[in-house]
Amino acid sequence: MFLDRDGVIIEETGHLSDPAQVVLIPGAAEAIARLNQAGIPVVVVTNQAGVARGYYTESRIHEIHARLNELLALHEAHIDRYYYCLHHPTEGIGPYRCDCECRKPRPGMLHKAARDLGLDLSRSYMVGDKLSDLEAGANAGCQTILVRTGYGHTLHSLGLTSLRIVYIADDLSEAVEFCLPLLLAPRCV
């Protein structure tokens, strides 16, 4: 299960740079705990162009993820791996200003996670609140789920076929309720 971070797990603040501002979306930690208990890998894939723009440093991302880990642990939940893109194609400083393969909507982070963790992308889901999340998931060969938290409430008419959207959920909890039985179903070979 691939998850976008801001707007899916934690409240969207726009270029989050302070660990003290990390706030879980209600029900998100419990949803992740259900995935953990079922043995489903939970992978965060997040664009963090605030580094490219000079808003914060890469070390600040680690601090934010450490805070998120603390909050999730209170609910017996955890993220198996974080992947993030520091780049921006048109804005930014130095080596961070580039048109890379890891920035969503491109699927680079998902491909790297699949290689690193031995994941089958065709049996994976990408949950996001933005069009770029869904495009990255579809480009990687995943099924996608839109959540209406974060920016998801602004997306109204999406092409379900091209984005491989299988469900539109109010939040991560509802998304997990939908896909957990499918993830646990025996695979036909």
C-alpha cells in the first residue's frame, strides 16, 4: 500500500517544515495499524519540493518523519519505508532544480520501493489526494484510490480508466476498508 503523506495521513499545511505541526488525520493511524497487523507493507511516497525551493532542509524531512513515527506508534502503527523527492523541474536551487523521474506524477519512487522491498506493483494500491498521486500510481501499474481529505475534496470529475481509480473514499480509513480484503485475497497464478 503506497500512501501520499500530506492530506492522506497528516493534515495538509502547505510545505510542512515544523515537526510540531504534524497532525494526524482522524482515523489514519488506525487504518495504517490495520494494514500493519495484516502484514501489508505501508510505503509513503511524497514530493518535498520545499527543499528545492529553500523552505527547509532535507534533515527537516527526517525530523518530520520521526515525529510522524512517534504519533503512529501511539496507535501501534508504523510506516515500513519513506520515499521522497526533493526536486522541482522549474523552481529551486542548485542540484534540486531538475526534471527527475522520482517526482510524482512520475513513478520513480514507486519503482524504487518495488525493487527495494520486492513489491508487486500490479497488486499494489496508491492512495492519494492529488491528481499527481493517482497519476504516479497509474504510471507504476498500481490500482489507485482517491481520498477526499487534503486536496481530494477539490477533485470532482476524474477519468477513472486512465488513472486506474478503483475507489473514491472519504478518508484513509475507508480506503483501507475497501482494499484490505483485496490485498489479502489469494493470488491466482
